[in-house]
Amino acid sequence: MRRKKVKIHYFVVTEIVMALGLMMLLYVCYFASTKTIDKMDRAFTNDARALQTMNNTIERLNNKKDYSGIDVKKIFMDEFGKSGFAMNSQIVAQVKIHADSTALAIIKANGKAIIEVQIKCQK
Amino acid sequence: MSKIKRCNNFSLIEVLFAIGLIGILFNMALMFYYDGRKVSMKYMDKASHIRSVSTIAKSWQNFIHANPFPIKVETNKILFRNQAVISVKNNKLIFSTENGQKTYAFSKAFAASFELETNLQEKPVLVLYLKTKGNKNQILKDKFIRIVASSQRSVK
């Protein structure tokens, strides 16, 4: 009896390399998108935190009968310190005391302000 | 005698290689699925938390302005002079007065606690901390949102 010849399909190296390349591409895309989401999340968290810091500062200022620029600066810096911004976030607080008002700002690493508020001082 | 039809003759190494490759691909697919699901759930939770924080902050401040003078401040309960109470139960913040109670739910990934803070040359303030929980449900003390409410607001 004559034995039937079995036909075996082999993959060429190019096909395997292409498949591996596609898998790598998928992997890279996935991690790039995760990183972007992570970056966005950090930015949104910082925005919410900055807003809450300013809200807390104003709440504490309302607790006082009258306040000077120095008081505003002290409370704002205290709130900024307690607000829980990550140490490596490079976010800084900025205070400018003028004759009748105080400007408060929370600045991002790129120099742009997340939030800016001008407070009229009462003494 | 039955005839056994033999088709592709693969060697043992080829079969093992195919099984290994299928295993790797299957694991990668599972990893993509579970990791993607975990990441999206995490961010959905965070987004809902940030949204609920603004609602909670407003209610927390309004409640304390309406019911000043706390007489007993614990990490999970505040009792006010007029018998109003704020308490935390699991992931719920409960504001109770004589007229009834309001409940605000926040994400299960966070834990709430209270603190009475006294700063120099200032009246005491009540602070609500919404702290993030870690993977093993432990409270991460360095990741929190702080909401201040003045307990004895000056009348201007």
C-alpha cells in the first residue's frame, strides 16, 4: 500500500517576525494609552486639589474677623502644605501682597497657573 | 481491523511549542483584559470620587455653619452642642439633626475621618479627610483630600 504524503505548512521567519511585531505594537499602544490616562488623572487630581486648597483658604479666612496680607499668606501656605500635593509634582504656591489686596496662585511645573485668586484685605 | 487515518505528523517539540505559544497568547489576552478592566474601574472610581467630593464639601460646610460648636470630635463621629451629629459608616457620610438625616455616599475606595484643628490666632476648624485606600484595603495616609469647615464662623 502506498503511503499518503502529508503536507505540512511551515511558517516562514518573516511571518513570525511580523506576528511578534504586531504583538509588540499592541503592547506599546496599550502602555502608552495607560500612561496618558495616568497623566490626565494626575492633572485632574491636582486641579481638584488646587481648587480645594483655595476653598479651604477662603473658608479659614472667613473664620477670622479681619485679616492682613500676611495672614492671607500664612493661611494659604499652611493650606498648601497640608493639601497633599505629591512631592515630585513640581507644583508651587505663589503669593503677591499688594497695598489693598493679596494675589494667590497655584502654579504648575510649566509655569501656568492652575488657579488664581485675588483677595481684598481688610486691614 | 479499523483504519486509522493519519494526517499531519507533528513532532513532540512542535506540539509542545504550539501549546506553549497558545498559553503565552492566552495569558497575554487575559492580562490585557484584566489590566484594562482594573485601570478603567480605577479611573471611573476616581472620577466619581472627585465629583462626589464637591457635593460632599458643600454639604459638609453648610451643615457645620448651620450647626456650630462641636462638643465631641472623634475620627468617625462629631457631636454638636444642638445634638446634631455627623458620622461615617462604611462609605457613607451621615448628617443627622432633629429634623431628619441626609446620607451622602462616596466611593468604596476611600475612607472618611474627622479632625478638629486648632491653628495659632484662629478659631478651631473641623477638617474632613477623604483618604485613599490601597490595594489591600489599607488607608494611604499620604493620599487624601482635605475639606475645611469653620465651626465658629465670625459674623460680619
